[in-house]
Amino acid sequence: MRALNLLNLRKQRSCFGKKGQQIRLVTNHFKVSLKNTDEFFYHYYVNLKYEDDTPVGKGAGRSVIEKLQQTYATELANKDFAYDGEKSLFTIGALPQNINEFTVVVEDVSTGKTPANGSPGNDSPPGSDRKRVRRPYNTKTYKVELSFAAKIPMNAIAHALKGQESEHTQEAIRVIDIILRQHSANQGCLLVRQSFFHNNPSNFVELGGGVMGCRGFHSSFRATQSGLSLNIDVSTTMIVQPGPVINFLLANQKVDNPNKIDWQKAKRSLKNLRIKITPTNAVNKIVGLSDRPCRETMFTLKRRNDDNGDSEEISVYDHFVKNRGIELKYSADFPCINVGKQKRPSYFPIELCTLVSLQRYTKSLTTLQRSSLVEKSRQKPQERMSVLSDVLKRSNYDSEPMLKACGISIAKSFTEVDGRVLQAPKLKAGNGEDIFTRNGRWNFNNKRLIKASSVDKWAVVNFSARCNVRDLVRDLIKCGGMKGINVEPPFDAFEENPSMRRAPAVRRVEEMFEQVKTKLPGAPKFLLCILAERKNSDIYGPWKKKCLAEFGIVTQCVAPPPRVNDQYLTNVLLKINAKLGGLNSILQVESSPAMPLISKVPTMILGMDVSHGSPGQSGVPSIAAVVSSREWPLISKYRASVRSQSAKMEMIDSLFKPQGTDDNGLIRECLIDFYTSSGKRKPDQIIIFRDGVSESQFSQVLNIELDQIIEACKFLDEKWDPKFTLIVAQKNHHTKFFIPGAPDNVPPGTVVDNKVCHPRNYDFYMCSHAGMIGTTRPTHYHILHDEIGFNPDDLQELVHSLSYVYQRSTTAISVVAPICYAHLAAAQVGQFIKFDEMSETSSSHGEHTSAGSVPVQELPRLHDKVRSSMFFC
């Protein structure tokens, strides 16, 4: 197959872009010098077991390896370790033996087993019949085996900087990243991949619901054109509110009195969280809650020093109050916390339990929490630069013994880079008028849309009691007229029966559709749906499914603010116009047509994305979307195909789905639509923009996804041989650019393809949008494959232009429009089905479902009438 022969090598950079106005920038990369490149890293596989040979779970590794290093320093040749916390350990130079076996005894002061329940008396722990051992702490004995796995030359890093990557390059950089992680772990930080979070309350921000944002920093080594650099950036994670368990539950459930707590919900939200127990300060993991209140939860108390072996039944409450002399103010009527096992519980009154700090909150945030996090974590460019300089100083990497041994030293100043600001593309509105953009923004004041649709045979449905429908319709008709859209008066406005407002969402939608069907003379072309909530309305998914999948009716949902202005109405009309087949504005080079390499040869542009269930939701299918351009030579008009696939699976598995003589894959739909909408021409060039994949997955995108796309083309016509260009867009990275000495963000159109880019592979950073708040995050574009043969300037201008064709707004966006559309399509169609696994019960802290382990529920297909529309706009 052609793909497999071509795709084993990534596209390499041949030259640099030249277009645009030069701009001097600095970036949050700090130059790293590397001296001892003749040394080798030795990789050892770590096998941790208890005395009885049972494997050790996550979390214990660091303390065991630290104790190993202290206890057996001589036997280990006094080597420093870089340990990843799990199965891999690295040294500089070899250990004395290839297989090293040790017994390590660790003082275990962090478990309730010593003495059980922290009780200093002569009684047995509640709910347990373990024998007590009177000693100041408990010990655990581990067996540690270190087996030689590989030898990694440090000079692999030096070779990579010259563009000579080997199979050892990523491994060598991974080792020095692990040294950074260990350096932060030794300071008591929470580690989240390459980000580190200190236990400092000044870094915490309240998000509501018992959740806090925790500010920390990201730190990782990168091989770049200007050498090895350390990329440092501000990072934020979510943590559970530390402090008394009862306070967390009150905040989490938004109630003001413990008597209002839903304890079934509490059980789910507390599971697997760690607590510190008064008065011993032992740290345990929560297993569950008692079924009965503390005063009614009984256990058998065995008396020690009693020759008769007498025992008595006593409640947990009475045990702590009478036998332990601990005053309990409010625990009597609430469940106890179980830190033992389900069958052999170990109970504690809730007020003796405090949630320890720096525990990640892994469930999805509410809309309010998310907006609060964004608002409280944004930083202006100068503030971010100041924070990052301070972080580098406080990190004190120069004192890290393993970095010293590697001969690594880190510069204190930001790296200077050369940027270029591309000229904004010219846009066309109706009547041949030009649109002038300023700072990545424009408007339609006194202008008409370039291709205005007609809003006729339509109706309004109102699920909101607050909206004045008559005024909204009047204003839409007036504003539409000014923009060239003929909005006829609606057939009718259907109000929801107030008695239905508490009914399930699906029933409310069915009831409303019954009204529409019985009162309208025929099927409407368009329905305006008024919702009560702007975000997370439970009506939204069922309504969209009913309109788009069952009836093929274009629909726009709105939740109007109390005061509706012209800007709001224009934004709604832009979406309606695009959905009904119109266009709001286009690039001037589309109307000429004069796009290099695209206007002369039929070219299809694809945007591909996979969206996954919210964090903490296990088993929720992932949604794959492929968006494709249509009506060539336009590059402003798109349609979308969407499928569900196994949870958390990033590679799209439905691009090519042959069944006999047919192909039910996503790509075939796109190809046929392009052919029928572009004057019966097949695309001879296909440009693919892929979102959401990491560098470690690039080879899969090339060798699996691109190969499937080529197969789909060949399946349609064996003789057809289009050329492909494949570009990955990444937003989830930590490179930022700053204008030295200026408070502003970099201007829209800023592109950087030097110094901090890859030493050999073809990539560039682009800030196409105006960063109005916080610090602009550039998009990192990686050109994995380019048969079309773009020169750097033409490709960068194409990417820049595709940020100006987003029909939903009058601003340049931060990533190319096809990728944004794919994200929107996946999100919207994903809401058609309320997946069973989406309930809270499917998720608890620390539990994950492996990809592919849950049967995937198929999404309903869109109705033929709307299948090729921009329904996602």
C-alpha cells in the first residue's frame, strides 16, 4: 500500500517562512547546556512486592525506593536514582549487578492499622477483630527487585539537537524529565504528568461545590532548533477542598445544614479520598460509609487483660465518647466513615475525619465552576512572565544532584525568538463590499451577508417562561432585513404547557412536537427553540435529536438575555443563515479565486477530532467527527459526519468501513458530498487537519488514519490517486510568546517557525486570534505529510486564512475553522443520546475503564434533509 511506504518518515523542514512583518519576541523556554554527553543512563525495571509476594499498589513506590537508597547505599554504589514512581528507575552508570534483590522495611505512620483506629486504650478497633500490637508505629516489609532493562546514551540528546534523532532520543529526554518529577516529589508536590503543585493555600482558589483550583507549574525538556530547552509554564489542576469532611459535603451538595446531606451521593463523592484521623493523624483511604448513624453502628469490643475474654456490644459513638473520652458534637446522627474493608469495616465518627490536601478532583466541572476557574486562573502576559521567572528561581534545579551529574545547567532568562506578523486576509460581504478587519475582528454594521438565506415556513417553540417571544421575533425580522436575510413572520409560536415543566426532558420535547405537528399546515423548514438555560439545558440534546435525526428540520436554540441588543441578534442570525445554506462572509481569494495550489485543482479540506467523555466518566463512548469542505473552490462551507467509538479511544476507527461492495465509513460520505456539490469533480488534493493527538500518536495518525483515508479513496475508484497533506493542530501544549517590555499579547497573525520549533521536523506556532484576556495560547501545527508541496509561506497563509472563515463569529479564531467545526459537531451529536454510563454512579475517584471494554452504542444518523448542512454552526 502506498501509505505504508511513504509514511514511516515524518515531513522534514526544507526552509522557513519569510512573509509578514518582523517582530521580536521572547518565549517561556530556558536554554539548557549539556556537558557530560559520554555518560549512559541505565534503565532498571522495578518489581515491588510485599513479604507474601502480593504486588504493591500505586502510591507506595517512592517511599520504598527512598528507604532502599538509604539502607543499601553501599551495595548500590552510592548511586542517585531517577524513579518514575511506578516501574522504571534510572541511574547514571550501572549498578553493581544486573539483577538486584533487596528487603526493605518502611515505617508506616500513615495507616489506621497502628494502633487500629488510633486508639491508645486496651480495646479492639470498631468493626475489627485484629490483634493489637503495642508499638509506636507499624512497619511494612517489601521485596524490591531491580532488573537491568536498557542502556541509554546521553549523547542521543546531543544528536537530536543536530537533527539526528535515534531510537534513544525520546528515552533520554524522558529520563531527565523524570529527574524533574522526582525533584518536585521530594518537595511534597502533587504530580500530574509533567506538572507540579505545592501544598500552599495561597495557590488555591475556590470554585464552589467543594472543588478548588490549585495553581502550579509545568516543567519539561524539549529538543529545539536552538538546542535543549526547559519549557516552564503556569498550570492549574482541580483538587478536593481540604478540611473537615462535613464541610466538603456541605459545599459539594450546596446545602447549609448537615441534616440536608444526601448520604448516598456523599458515599459516591467520598469514595477513595484520603483522610487524616484525629487524634493520631493517621492517613487512610475512605472505603465507604456505615449504613446506620454513628450512635446505632455497633461492633464487638473485646477487653484485653481480661482472663475470661469478655466482650461487649457497643456503638461507635459510645466507644469514642465514653471509652476514649473524645467529645463529639454532631456525629451521633450521621453515618461513620469506613476506612477498613467492606466485610471487615473500621469505622470513625465523621467529625474526627479531615480531607488531606492536594487530592485531585477528577469529575467534570459544572459550567459555573469552569467559568470561575478560567476567570481566576488567567494571567496577563507580564504577570505570567514574572511568575515563571520566580518559579525557576524557587525550583532550585541547580541543586539537583542527578542534573549536576548529567552536566545540565539551565539559563535564567527567557529565550529570544523571531516572529512574523502575517497580514490579515481580506474578506467579502454582500453586494461586493469589502470587510476591513482590525486586530482580528470585524462587524456587519451597514453590511449585508454575502449569501443570505430566506427564513420562511418557520415557527417558534418556547420552553422558557421568561422570554417575550413577540418582541424577539419582531427584532429578528428587523435585524435580518438589515443584513439581507428575508425573515418572514413565523407560522406560530408554541408555548409549553406550564404543567409539563417538571416532566422528563424527552417527554417535554415529544409534547411540544405534537403541538407543532397538529397545528402547522406542513413540516416547517426551520424551528427557533427558546430554552430557559443558556448552558447545560436537559432539553437541548433530545430537541436536537428530534429535529436533526428524526424530522430533518434545521433548528436554532437560544436562551435570550433579559435585554436583547443588535449584536446578540446578529450573532443568532449568522448561525441561522449558515445552517440554512447561506454564507456570511468569504475570503476575497475564494471569490477571485486565487488561492495558491487550491483554486486551480479541486481540493477538499478535512477537519478531524475525537471528543471524549468528561474526566471521571468511565465507559462513556468517544465521539469522532470528520468535517469536510464542499462547493469547491470555496473553503468556507462545510458539512460533518459523526460516529461513536470505544471510550477514550483517540484513533478514529470508522474512516473506512468496507462491507461487501459498500463502504459505510466517514470518508466516503465526505468524498461523495464533495463530488456532488463541486460540479461532479473528485478532489485531486486533500488537506487534513487533525486535532487532539499527542506527538507519541503521530505515527498512528500517519500509518493508520491516513492509510484508511487512502483506502477509502481507492475503494471508490481504484485509478484515483489524490495527493495528501496532513497537519496536526495542538492547543494542549505549554509554549507561550511575549513581547518584551510590553503589557500586550502578541498581535493576531503572529507566526514562529524558528528556535523553539523542532530541530528537524516541519512545525510552526501560530497566534491567529487576538488574545483579549489572559495570555494568548498559540496553536502548534505539525506538518506530518505533504504531497501537495506547499512552500512555508503559502501553507502558513492558508492556515491563517482558515481562522477567518468561521461562520459563527466576526473574529479570527485560535485554530483553523474545520477543526472547530469538528469539535462542535461531535459535541452536538454526542448529546443526542444520554448514555447510561453518564450517571454519577459510573465514576469514582481513581477508577478507570480501559478503552474498548464497553459495547459502543451507535449514534442516530442525521436525516437526509440536513446531512449536508452546517447544522453544527
